[in-house]
Amino acid sequence: IPQRRDVMAAYGQTQYSPALQPAGPYTPYTHHTQGYSMPSYNIKTEDGLSHSPGQGGLLGYSNFSSTPPSQSLYMKMCIFSYSSYSQSQYSPYYNSHHYNSPYLPSSNISPAAITAPLAYQHPEHPVMLPNHSPESHTGEYHTPPSPPTPGKEEGVAARRGSDGKLRGRKRASDPTPPLDSDIERVFIWDLDETIIIFHSLLTGTFSSRFGKDSSKAVSLGLWMEEMIFNLADSRLFFNDLEECDQVHIDDVASDDNGQDLSTYNFGSDGFQSPAGAGSLCLGSGVHGGVDWMRKLAFRYRRVKEIYNTYKNNVGGLLGSPKREEWLQLRREMEVLTDLWLTQALKALALINSRPNCVNVLVTTTQLIPALSKVLLYGLGSAFPIENIYSATKTGKESCFERVSQRFGRRAVYVVIGDGAEEETVAKKKNMPFWRVSCRADLEALSHALELDYL
């Protein structure tokens, strides 16, 4: 435990409880002497909680009233913090004439469109899962490489054997994923303003806090919002499912009788009444009839099929000319946000490279728009659809409980987010919390992961 505390202290973090032990042994952290420092980190001001800019503990529970020593070095890198925003304040008032209808037989989902996962590429890390599909050479978005993390070369060299190959906790070549009960470490991620930048573009918060062009930021935010809801409406049945939201993609699977959907006509199966789906979805615990629940389950099954088919080939799902628009939008957003998403993808890829670690997404966005976001931001290879949870109906504490029940008590859980809700729940459940207030927090996270301190 003293060694563990030394490691956490190096990142300005605090150890939560002696009962929380890592899955494997950790080596003491030694400060590097090159031009890279691991300063302490400030606390994000959010939801009325009084966070002092001088507070420490990026990975740790914050005492909302305490004021540890000054952290001026970090404040120079990231002086501002985000506010939380309601996931429902932006409504989808966009037409979807550029998209094909979702009411297509599953035979239209071509197996040829399925590509191998497109891995995050980094100069220091070989591509783990290369993509050889034609799509990868004809317009699919490629995340730009980020600069190497300063100071990591020593850590990498220390883990190399005489043959020059990397040692450590790397995922085996066996593509079979480990069983849930075999998972040793679960990283629970928030989505908006943690992995992706979205709502703060719409509100102007991102541009004002980081000195960006406000009109450009809002324009890109509105453009992405239109693509998110158009994709959700046109291909993921959001018009049918908006009032029948689920926490998890398999929550209504028990009502699915396994019927072949290759020739099923979703547009004429009577799922929606003339008044809309809201009159049919009667609320939690009240079913709209066995037949209607079966049709609901069919839609979620089709959404799952579409996600799994196109998660690494979003351009194929969008089609032309939307694919070209999407590629341009992704490029412009990465420039505006200083490769924020690229840095997040690096951390996600490092976690996925480990044999018994997993990424889980818990977001306050409704499930269908959340899946649309994950696809459009290129996160499909990082999050299997079974690892995505929507906290819109139940709140994050309930979702965290489901995740912990799924993977068991033996696993260690690390929460990564920017909001007060996930921080409060993490503290209540005695889970380490890594706060993301700016891009430097993601860089520090990747650094800690590369050195196997998380």
C-alpha cells in the first residue's frame, strides 16, 4: 500500500481505501528528469459544488471544501473547467432526406461492409488490428497521430526484452474476448466532454474557455448534432424508440422470439399508432402487450445488427455524399479541439490492448442517440454495444451497479469523467475517479496507462 500511495501521489492523486487493491503488483513510480512534468490537477467546478482551483487529486475523491497547495503549473495548461449540460436541451429538428430508411430487410446489411476494427495508430505503438477493407483506402476517417507522450520512452524500453519485444499486460493474439468473470479491471467512461467534445461547442463554453473561434465552434456543433439525430432517426429507429428508451441494448431481448427479420417490414408492422409511439410505451414496468413488446425487441435487435455491422465502417452506413461531409466534419472538429478525441482514443486503445481490461460507457444521453454518437465519433471499436449503458432513465448510480454486478466484486473499477454525478457515485462506491477537465488530463491518463500504473 505505501508503494501504491507513492504512485498515486506522483499524479497528484489520493489512495481511496486499503480495501481497494489493484489486480496486479505495481512498481514504484519514479519522476522522470526530461522536459515533462506530472503536476497536480485542478478540480472542475460543476453543479454548484465549490471546487477550489488549487485542489489536488486527479485520480481520487475530492474534498469539495478543502484547499490543498497551489497547482499553478497545471493551471497554466488547463485553467478552465466545463459545466454539465442537459442531454435533452437540443432537439432533433432536422430532416433526413439524405439518408436511407431504416425500414430495410436485414439482407441489405451486406457482410462485405463489415471491416476489421480500425485501431488507433500511434508512432510508438504498432497497429493492433489493421483495416484492409477498401473503405479504409477510399474515404474512411483516420484519426491523426498524436505526438508521443514525453517520458514514455524510458518506460517502454524498461519493459522490452532482449529481443526488443514489449512485455507486460498486452492483449493476446487470441481474438476471443475474456469472460465477464475473468475481467480484472473495468474503466467506466463518461461520453460528452470526456471522450468527445459536443455540447460545449453548441453552448460556446468550449470556445470561450480555450480561446477558440466561437462561431466556428457553434457551427461544427450544430453540424454534428444534425448528423447524430439524422442517423438516429433514419437508420436506428429513433422515431420509434425515443419514448421507449432502454438502459441497455439487450433489456428487451427476452421479448424477442428469434424470428427471421430478413424480410420483415418494420414500416408496416403496426408498431406505431397514429398518435405516435408515446401512446404505446406506457412507462416502466407496463407493457403495451406481448405482440407490441415483440416488435419493440425486433427493433432493438436490428439496431444491434446495424451497430455491429458498421461500427468500423461508418462511411458505408452513411453513404455518399454524407460520408464526405462526415469526414470533413471530423477533420475540422479535431483541428478545433486540438486532437482531443485522438488523445481519448489513445487511452481507450491502451486499455483495449490489455488481456483482462475492458472499457464501459455510461452516458446520460438516450441509448439510440448515444449509439449514433459512438459511431460518428469513431468509437465503435473501443466500445462493444454490450458495454454501452444509458443513464437517462435510471441515473448513473443504477448503471454503475449493473456494471459492477456484471463483472463482479473481484474486478477493480476506475471511473473517468468530467461531471459531478459520476464523481459522486464513484466516491459513494469507493471507485477511483479520474477527472477530465481538459486535454492534458487525457494525456496524463495515457501516460499512467503506458507505465501500467492504472
